[in-house]
Amino acid sequence: MSGHEPQIKISIPAAASRLLGALRRAGFEAYVVGGCVRDSLLGRTPGDWDICTSARPEQVRTVFSAYRQILTGEKHGTVAVIVGGTPYEITTYRVDGQYHDSRHPDAVQFVPQVQPDLARRDFTINAMAYAPGEGLIDLYGGRSDLHACLMRCVGDPEERFAEDALRILRAVRLAAQLDFALEEATERAALDMRQSIQNISAERIYTELDKLLAAPAAGKVLSRYGRILAGAVPEIEPCIGCTQPGRWHCYDVWQHTAVAVELLDVAGMDDKNARILRWSVFLHDLAKPECRTVGPDGAAHFPGHNQAGSKMARSILLRLKAPTYLVESASALVAIHDGALPSDDAGILNMLNRYGAAFLQRLCRLKLADLAAHARNAGVMQREQQVRAFEGRMLELSATACYTVGQLAVNGASLMDAGIAPGPAVGKALNTLLRSVMEGRLPNEKAALLAALEKEGLL
């Protein structure tokens, strides 16, 4: 078989090896295939081990009748066999029929050989199969493309993308995860066919973009393939080439965004907070082109881009059917990402009261990523120092100071015990006390707080 490399050795986990062995002992061909082969050759630990086989679905079910099985993909040739709580997808060799929705084949046809099955796959680096004792089957130069760090479609890229428009986004997302580039013909076809991405479900687009933004080379890929990604998020297009004033900036709006994503620090953040930050940085300046004005000095200005950007971020995330927490948090961050930060304790406590410490930590990370993608001059570095000073003091105050009604040394019950009638007056009194404590005019002590109310005639 052409492209057969018996000298290549891949270490397969025991469970997947057991499944391969069972299929082969039953008289069928079987290989691990796709991403697990690619990742193994790159020295990465695969997340999944998928198997392709000459056995038809009903034969796979028979071979593994003693195992629990998931049959939701059986119509397309996939039976998932559960081993030790982990599902392993076993798929019959197949060729796909016509694609009329730019996503799914209308039908599949099972075939007895592995070669046509590999020919239908998306990229050369995903079209390799392996079996112990037999070695690597690489019919399309996937191993060579791995060494060259290239994403190349199997066969004609226009045909591959016409079959499934999601492959356009997958190409860019994998490039970001692997730090690869798109091969020339693949890039050209992706760019020409980017509008077909709109045929994909919003949830699929969101998932690919979310993985892309979390990838190691996200910034580099955003910088290089912005026009392709505009097929998924059209608001990107006007940002490409939208110039900014040289006093503060050294990039256009889109390149600034790409560099900010690259330089964002999410160290120590959990997945949810990191996701909010990545999307906030990605979206923070997309409204700049629609807000752009040019002053008498010829410099560009972007009045109102915070508020316009917040609305745009919300619109994009709702369109992509993103989780509600992400819609709310990202749009709120974009709304104030370019605003001034207070340096006095009362001002910082006011922000803590309004937004909370977790939100303000995210805001500081967003601001620092934004500033890191500016020109490197004294003015920008002074702003960075201000953000770091605010963050440090904010964290100190959040741990020691009173900035919410719930932290006061009195509560509604104690105020009513002291003589305030139940109703709105209780809440008003608590907020008055909180303001006085935050501004340093009262200590947060029960006796002092009640004395202040008595002095004001409220008790």
C-alpha cells in the first residue's frame, strides 16, 4: 500500500489496544485514526482514541456485545464502546454522499477498504491511520505536513469546504492549537468560501471560536486569518486596516486586538473566568470602526466605543448562542474597559460595591492586555502602573474593608430592634451607613453606626 510506513511506532493505551485486537481477531481490519495519530506523532497526549474498521456497525455490536455501547451515531457507521467508563468511537470505513447543507452528508456508504475512508477526511494531518505491527498509513503526506507545520486539505480544498463549511473554522482553530499555518491553496479556498460559514449552526461557530481563543497561538492566527474569521464574525472586517492615532497605538484595530489576545494573562484563572477574559479581549474594540472620527489634527478618535462595543459584544454573543454568564460578563467588561480607574480608597470601594472583586480583577487583566498591545511609550507605561496600583489596593480593600451592606456591623433586624419601622426606611438607613463607612466618616462598629442614626433622628 502506498504511504505505508511500518517503521513508525505509536504507543496506544491498553483499552484502545484491546478493542483493536478484538476486531482483528474477529477477522476485521482496524486502525486508530485521525487526531490521536496526529497528536501522537507530534509528541502530544491524545484526548480521544478513535478507531476505524472494515467491520459494519452490526458486526462491531456483536464483537463487543459484552460491553456497554452508545448507538446514536450508528446510522453514520459509529458505535461507541464503553471501556472503563470511557467511550471509544469505532467507525466503519465509509465514503460520504452529497452534502446539501454544507455540513452533513445526505447519506454514507460503507466500504471494505481504509483508503477511500481516509480520502474523505478533512486535512492531511487527520487522514493517517495506524495499527501495531503494521505501522502508519499516510496516503496524503500528513506526516510531511506535520513536519512543515501546515494545515492542508485532503484533495481539492474547495470540495472539502463545500462538503462541510465547519472545516474552514476547524482549519483556523487547529492552526491556533498547533501553531501551524494554512497551506496556500487551503488558505485561498477558506478565504473565498468564508461566507459559507454562515450556513453552520451558531453553536458550532461558538464552540470553534471558543477553542481558538483558548489556543496557544490564538493571537498569531487572529492576526493572520482575520479575513477568514470575518466569515464567522462579520464585525471583524471593518477593523482590518482601521488605523489608530500613533501617539498611543502602533497597530490597526484588528492587529491590536490580535496582539492583546496573544498577551492576555489568564494565569491562575479558572476556566469560566479565563473564557470571559478571552472573549472580552477579542470583542473589546470591534465597535471602533463605527465610532471613528478624525479630529482637526488629523488623528483618529473613537468616542463612545466602550458603550457601542458593549452593545456589539452582547449582539455577537447572543447571535452565537453563548452561555448567559459570558454574554453578561463580557458585555459589562467591554462597557468600561477604557474608563479611568480611581486611585483613592473611597473611589475603589465604590467600584467594589458596584462590581465586586472578581469582576474588577478581570477588568484589570483586560486593561493590561489592551495596554500591552499599544505603543510602548512613557504614557502607556504610566497607565499600566496605574492599573497595577489600582489592582493591588483593590485586592487589599476587598479583603479588609466594608463595601457591601452585608458586611456592615448592623443589619435590618438590628435596626428594627433599635426602633426603625419595617419597610423602605430600613434599606435606606443601611445604605446611608454603608456610604459613610466607605467614605471613612464612620467606623464599621455597631455602637457607632446606631449612634449616627440616632444623631440623624432616624432612631
